[in-house]
Amino acid sequence: MLSQEEFFKFEDKDRDFPYYRNSNLLRERNGLIIISSLLVFMFLIFGPVKFYNYQEQVILSFVMLIPLLYILKDDMSTFFRKPGWDDLRTVIFSCIAYLPYIFIVFVVFYFPLKILFGIDIVDVPHVVSQELGLLDLLFEFIQIIGEELFRVMLFLVALTVMYRYTGNRKLSVGISVLIALLGFGLMHLNSYPNVFYCLIMMGVGTFFDFYPYLKTKNVLLSIVAHFIINILIILVKLAP
């Protein structure tokens, strides 16, 4: 049983992250399924397979979701739980906290790098459709399910390895969060071939939609926060 001191202050202490204290997890069936899902997800993104229209969002989401549902079977509460009012406040806080981060990125990174070295960390060839229909919203949500599950699974694998060798929960969580964020950012190199953008915006910057999971251990909250932030960014890009 973990003591209260082993949790970060922001965490809900009535529930811990799953699996990581099982030192043999990565050699057992569930661990092998999780690792296989991660590898297939990465292969589909960087491999020779080509997708059309909404195929990529659906396939990548199913690659992460179906194996997880198989592992969970009748106990979905390990990853998914009905949110309460406190959970919704956490989501709102995460979305609002993202705005100061954008400001800091532009003041600390964008303008100095652009002026001094000619490096544009937000120069990315990403085209947004001029319309945002219900079908676009649906498949955006489906895509985010797969992305969040990928990040959570990557985090749990890293956490399992780190905790096995350090025995220090806080240190293991901190390093694993960084690994999950940077790994998640680099997974976007196929869409945004600007490594600075991928690491700063799509990596570290997505801490704010990952935070609800870290606090509550409920993936559903991170999915909702991620969806809201993505829609806000799309709406800004669509603005005249």
C-alpha cells in the first residue's frame, strides 16, 4: 500500500496508475499486448501503409482501443470512469492553463529563435479544411481516443520500467511523463516535419490535455480535454 507522500500533491490519492508495480508485467500477456499495440501504432504511422480520408483515424484508434478492451474485459474502471463535477473542473482548468503556455512559447522560444537564428518553430505545412462539419468532429474525436491511449500506454510502459529500477514513484512518474510527452510529440513528425514544433507544441505542450489523466487516472478526461483544445486550435486557424 502506497503512502500519501508517494503521490504528487495534485493527484487524486484514492486511485493509483495500473500495472506498473508488477515488475513482471512486460513479460506477461497484458504487457506484451500493450507493447504490441504501441509497435503496430508506430508502424502504421511511419511505415509504408497509405490511408485515405478518415481511414487513418479509425484504424489507429482501433489498434489501441481493441487490445485494451480485451485486457480490461469486465473492469473498464481501470481506465474509463464516469466523470463527476470535480473532474469536469479539472478538464476546464487544463484547457485554460494551455493559453499561458502558448504565450510563453511565443515570447521565450518563437520570437528569439526567429529573430536570432531564423528558426521558425511553428512553420508547419498543415492544412485545415475551410469547414468543420459534424463528420469532421466525429473523426477528430475518434482519432484523439487512439492518440490518448497511445500516450497513456507509452507512459505506463515507461513507468513500469522506471519503477522497477528506481523504486521511487515520484521520480518514475516524472521521467515517464517526459518520455510519454516527447514520444507523443515525435509521433507527429510524419504530419509536422518541424522537430521543434513537434517537441515543444505537440510534445511538451500537450501536457495540459494529459494532466487530467495524471490527476484522476481516468483516460476519458484526457480525451475530452484533448478534443476541446484541438477544436479551439482548429477554430483559430479557420478564423478570417
